[in-house]
Amino acid sequence: MTSESALRVVSSDKERGDVAALMGDLGTRARAAARLVALASAAKRDAALIAMADALRTGATDILAANALDIADAKANGQNAAFIDRLLLDQPRLDGVAEAVASVAALPDPVGRVLASWTQPNGLRFERVATPLGVIAVIFESRPNVTADAGALCLKSGNAAILRAGSDSFRTSSAIAAALRQGLEVAGLPADAIQLVPTRDRAAVGEILKGLDGHVDVVVPRGGKSLVARVQSDARVPVFAHLDGNCHVYVHASADLAMARDITLNAKLRRTGVCGAAETLLVDEACAATHLAPLVSALLDAGCAVRGDAATQVLDPRVTPATEQDWATEFLDRIIAVKLVAGLDAAIEHIERYGSHHTEAIIANDAQAAQRFLAEVDSAIVLHNASTQFADGGEFGFGAEIGIATGRMHARGPVGVEQLCSFKYRVHGDGQIRS
């Protein structure tokens, strides 16, 4: 072993030994910063967001240089074109990142909103008021823009952020985080309100999932299935996340065929790699004679592979048999499973059995059937006569999102600035005492 190699091994061992202490210090500083940010005025937080956007623009040379190094490593490591595209930042994309940060400043202030108020017979006046969650840890993989998106959303909602970037985007994310911290300081807020974990050591993730001695209030994973599964399995603090986006489009007997075709193609093929992409098409047997063949043909002609049940297979030799596993699979590709169902009840039962509680759509002109679907399907997002690709915080009018949550906590669906708040009760009295 050369002296240089030995030095690298010693440094690596020391880094691993220091991870717990490093992360503990990160958590302590984040908690202190969170209190200051929570007490800052909306105007001051908005000014910081504008300064952060400016810092991203003025720091473009350093950020793009860091990204070029990350891209070179990704290519040397044999990453595919789709991965490199997710990792790539050029000037137009960086301009978009800066604009997104600035746009968060224009959102209504979520902190301090009075969510409900009432007066009890004894004269006590109650208010439920939105408050920040505290310290939010975001663990993400190859998309460096998540650094800016997450930092901006956490700041707008009065929280501090601990950001753990994937090793592939580490240099780019570090440069972006440095610009964000510069903007915070310009606005007179603590730079520690946004901290990027300064090590690639995977042990840092384990420390975050333990909660950093109570300093982490919630964890948000942004990445592949293995990352999300680990976070959901190992975290000792609440998690906002979804494991799968196994989304469905159900074509009811009353559906307009042209609308059904347009929505199905968009839901599946607009972007196949997003979590809101449709993975299963359910067609009501009452309209099979008129709807099933045109929908299947449209998908096949658009270059989408169809895996179908027996009724679907006979329509076109290009249809391959669907397996039991296909009904539960998030393909994230130009593949869709197609099944004929015996009405609304059967469609709801199929979604409940195989779905992941993410996003489902019904296409129907029957208002009563649509209302039942919306009421009875237990998913975070349920749509009537619209594409599942609208499962996005920007499309909801949230400005941006930190992720999609499919759990049953208060944050469900796109997690924007309002969902990054909790609440407390303020009670106003005039000397009341309890008997």
C-alpha cells in the first residue's frame, strides 16, 4: 500500500468515527437556528428567499463547475443517460432553480395562520394556529435542485433544514447549499437554518434516522424505492414519504371515449418516470365493447407495452399476458397493465388490493359514480376526469413540493409549505378558573 493510499484509509476510518459527533453538532445547530427562523417575520424570511435566489445566480460559475465534476464522475462510473440528465445542471436549468426559490417568497405566509377559532360557554376564546414543525431532514439522491427546493420550502414555513445529498450530486449540492447559506446571512438569518451534511459517509443517514438526539422532527426521503424503504423501516421519527406510486385510471361505463383516450395516454406517457404516472388501466365491462379496444390500440400505437388480462389479450397480438405481480407493480416505464372490471365496486376493490394509496382517477360522466369513487378510494389524491400526472405540488398551486406523502398524518399528498407546519392552541381568558 502506498503512503497516499494509507493516508486515504486512515482519513476514511477517522471520518466514519467522527460521523456521530459531526451529525450531533449539526442537529444542535439546526435546532438553535430553527427557533430563530420560526420567530422571524414573514418579510424577513421572504427577503432571505430573494437573497438566496440572487446568490444562486451570482454563484452560477462555481455551481456549474461543481456540477461538471459530478457529471464527469457519473459518466466514468457508467451511469445511464436518464441518470445523467437528472444530475445535469446547465445555465437555463440553474436559472430555473433560482426562479423557483424566488417564487416561494411570493407564496402566502403559512406561519401564524388562524386555522380555527371558537368561544366556549365560559367565555374562553380558542384559536388553532399554524406553527413550524422545527427541524426537517431531507434525504435525497441525484437531483441537485432538491437542495434549493427543500431549503426554500423549509425556510418559508419557518423551519430549519438538514439536507443529505446523494454521493453522485455531492459537489453540486454543496455549492448550491453554500449559496443558500450566503443568502440567509445577507438577510440577517442564521446560515445554519440550511445545512448540507458535509460527508458522503452513509453512516450519516443512520444518525439522521435516529433523530440526532431529538433534534430532527420529521424526515422526508426523495429518491428510489430502496432509499424510501430504508427510511420508513429504520426511522425513529415521523416520515413524510411514499414507497410506490402504483396509480390507476378507471374508465367507468359512462365515460366519454375521447376524454378517456386523452387522459389515459397523458396519465401513462406524459412522463413515465414520475410517481404520478398511471400504471394500471381498469375498464368497466359495461363499456368494453366500445372503449376497451380503442384505448388499448391507442396505448400500443403510442409505443406503450400493454400487459393485459384474458379479455384484453384477445384484442391485439401485441398484448402480453399480465401476471399477478403486474397489478402491484410501479413500472416507471412505457408499460401499463390493463384489466376489465365488473363495475365500480370491482374497480375500487382492485385499487384497494393492489394500489399504493398514491393517486387514482375515474373517468365518468355519471356524477354519482364519480362521487362514490372520490369518497371510497383511500388514496392521497383522487381525481375525476383528469390525468394522474397532476399529482404535483406546483399543479396544486402550492408553488413547489418537498415530496408526496401517502401516509395518514396531517401531511398527505403533495407536501408544500402549509404541510410543513403543525399547529398549537392559543387560549384567551378573562380570569376564568376551573371548578
